[in-house]
Amino acid sequence: MSKTKEYIEALVFAFGDGITIEELSKRIKVDPLLIRKAVRELNKSYADRKSAFSISEEGTMLRMKLRHDLIPLIEENLKTDMKKGVLMTLSVIASRGKIMQSDLVKQRGSVSYQHVKELVSRGLVTAYMDGNKKALKLSPSFFDYFDINNKEFNEVKKEVKNSVEEEMVHHEEYSPK
């Protein structure tokens, strides 16, 4: 079981977005029930030695996670090196999922052309032709960079949207007299 745990640990770590138990089973040729047992033993071992990591099971996916109580200690080091304007442009693309570059320019201004260049060169955004117009969407690297999977991202996006809508309902309009 020791080698099995090593393989599981290595593969879960290597697949940052997660790996299914079935995929692990195929790769290391071990029954899924034994994989679940090995994951429980690994997590017990992590807890016993107060490791910074654990393996979480999210649906059918296994992911290596940082202990929640350690996140505040490293938040400062996790901040991105992108400038605020580039992040704002990225947030517009992320909030829309897919956006035509012309619509982005209308919303963010001509500086967004430079921002898009940087985001594409970083691999966070994909630019492609949609008919005769350039369209933009998040690339798979976006999810790796921000260490979030697509499902978590959509849940956060939904929460933010609901929060903004709720704030708009409770916010009184300013009207000059």
C-alpha cells in the first residue's frame, strides 16, 4: 500500500485541477475502493504531522489542497504581479465568459488592446475569430493560475452576481433636487 499511496499523492499533486478516482485507478491499476482507503490514510498522516496539505474529494475529483487556516499566512505571496488595469480587463472577460474584443474596447477603452496582448501572452485568455470579429475567452491556464476549477469559478461568479443584484435593489438612487 505504501507505493500505492506514493503514486496517488504524486498524481493528485501533478493534476492541479484534480483527477478522478477512476483515472487514478486506470493509471496505477488499483481498485477505486483501495484508492479511497489510501486517500483516507494519507489525510490521516497529513493531519497527524500537521502537514500544510490534504487531499480533498470534490465529487469524483481528488485535489491537493492547502489547509484553510494557512491561507491567510500566504495570501500576500499569492498576489498577482499584474497591474490593476490588466486585472480589471481580465475580470470583464471572466465575468462574461466570452466577449467580442470590440465590446471589451467599448467597455474598457482602447487600453484594453494592450491588456489583451498581455493576457494572451500570459496564456490566461484565448483570442480567436468568431465570424469576422475577434472574440476572447478564458483559457484553461486561467484556472491553473488562480488555482480554481471551472465549477468553483462559476459558483463564485454566481455569488458575486447575486450580491451585486441585491446591493442594487437596496441601494437608493441619487436624484438631485
